Amino acid sequence: MSKFYPVAVPAFLGNEKKYVNNCIDSSWISSNGEYINLFESAFAEFNDIKYALTCCNGTVALHLALMAMGVQTGDEVIVPSFTYIATANAVRYCGAKPVFADCLSDTWNLDPADFERKITPRTKCVIPVHLYGNPCDMRSIADIARKHNILILEDAAESHGAAYDGKKVGTLSDIGVFSFFGNKIITTGEGGMIVTDNDNYADLMKRLKGQGMDPNRRYWFNMIGYNYRMTNIEAAIGLAQLENIDEHIQKRRNVAEIYIHELEQYQDYITFQKTTRNAENVWWMFSLLLNKPFKLSRDELMLRLHEDNIETRPLFYPMHVMPPYEDKTAQCPVSEDIASRGVNLPTHGMLSKDDIKYICRKLIKYIK
């Protein structure tokens, strides 16, 4: 049987087994243990920010951040329609309404102009998503948010180590959140992280993620909280992954560079995601759009590649067409177009140059 090329594979390059075995040998396997503090401290240092708080996944990281910001029933939160559904779901968890804005046709990130158009007196927050590892135009978004007194929550779930204007994403706003799901640039299996420089936000999120317990009075709960904690074993894996994050990121960038080199002469047939100006893309996923008219439909192309043992994935569906959020008045035509034509190709650090060349040869055969 010929080799299979999955979209994502976690890469374990260092101390993952050693640190996990330390947890098992010490019996500290739940949400207490030295690796929680070590991972949080190291992640804060990597991002040059005051606080980094572990939690059990990226979705609850969004929920904790929105609660800390005071988002509640009656509020509106502007969300790019072209994103993963967790971004919108977390808004609903707070009883607030997600308002969907369109994306830019080149970077596929939140369109600042449409963000501003969608602002109402109820708008409390905006959530720019650094999609597929590509930072948003944070300067424009921040200017609009300041003008209208709107909070910014960065969804950096896919973008560990990406930067804009020389600063790491997640640190360019009031709060930033990350995911460590198994397909991310660094992983803990499941897991998330919240970063902020705000003392009050950090204190509240620490309490909320630990059932609301008073930090100075054990087993005294003066608020309703949640069990949103990360385990020590997950943090141990995360710390080992973080120790090699520069290598993880460079491997992704190398993969993207090879794809672009192999495919750039075929841009009559395909379009790449463009990196935002002043940004450093970490290429969580290398994705492309099929240009019209198609030789094969997007789904037919994915089926043919699957028959060649190449896994692909469609890009995210726009949020405003999903049953829980369907909104025929949303007016996000760019998001709809990109979602209908987009494909994620295998993108991970275990791919060799020959692997990528093979994938490209098969792709070219079907698109020309």
C-alpha cells in the first residue's frame, strides 16, 4: 500500500515522554503539579506578556476571556464569519449575540471596514481570528476599536508564534487565546492558553476556571465558576513542545515555502492565501483556492486526492450559513466564495520535500 499523507500529524521532538513519565512517577496527573506553573511561565515569557493561564481547550479559553471582559446577555460581539465555529459558540455561551463580518479576499482575515460597518450601540467586543496562522491587520482593527470603545479579544488558536509589527499575536489586544489541539503547531492533545497584561482579567479568569474558589479561602466559593483546568500531564507535553517551538514553526514555514515554489507557476488555476502586511505567518495550514472555471469541483478534487492517499480538508464554512447562526442578512459574500473554493493541504513538520513534491504533482494533474 502506498504512503498516506494526513493533513496534520503532531511532532514530538524533545522531552515529552520524559516529562509525562515524571508526572506519572510523582502521581501528579490532574490539575495540580509543577508543569502547570512551568508551562504558564514559559509561555508568558515566549510571548513577552505578564500572564499566561492554562485551560482545558481553546473554546473554553474564549469563554473565560469573554466572561472576564463582562460580555453578557444583550451584548453583541463582532466575529468573522469565516472562522471555526468555536469563536461564535463562546459568544453564545455568554448569552451574547455574535454579529458576523466578512473577510478580506487576499488574507482571508477579518475585513476592518466591514467590522466597522457592523458596529451598533450594543457592540461590546470584537474577536479577530488569525486564520490558519496568518495575523490580522491588527493596526486597523485596533484603531476602529479604540474609536468606538470596543474591547478586542484575539483568537490566536491557530497561530502560536506568529507576529504583527514585531509583536506576538495574542498580545496585541486586551486578551489573547490559543489552542493546543493535536493538529496545532504545538500541542497538548487537548488544551488552551489565555494571555493578558491585565491584572483584573487574569485574577478573575484564574478563579473562574477553578470553580470560582476564593484564592485565600480553600473550598469557599463566592461565585459560580467552571472546571476549565488543564492537567499536569497535558502541561508537561506542552512545556516540552514549547521548548522546541522555533523548530516547529520553521518546519511549517519550510513546508509552505516548498508548496509555493512548486505551485506558483499554476496561479491561473489556484490562489494562495496572502500574508498580511507587517506580519509573520506561521502557516498552521497551507491552503489554496481553486480558480473558476474549475476543471474539477473542489469536492471532486478532494476525492481524487484521497484516492491517491492524500488527505485534504475543506476550508471552514461561514458561520452565517450554519443552522445555529443562519442569517440571510449577514452579507458576507467574500467568506462564502472562499469557503466554496478552498482546500487545506497536508501541513505538518513531518513532511519531507519529496512528500510535498508528490502532493503537488498529484494536485497539478487534477487542476490543469
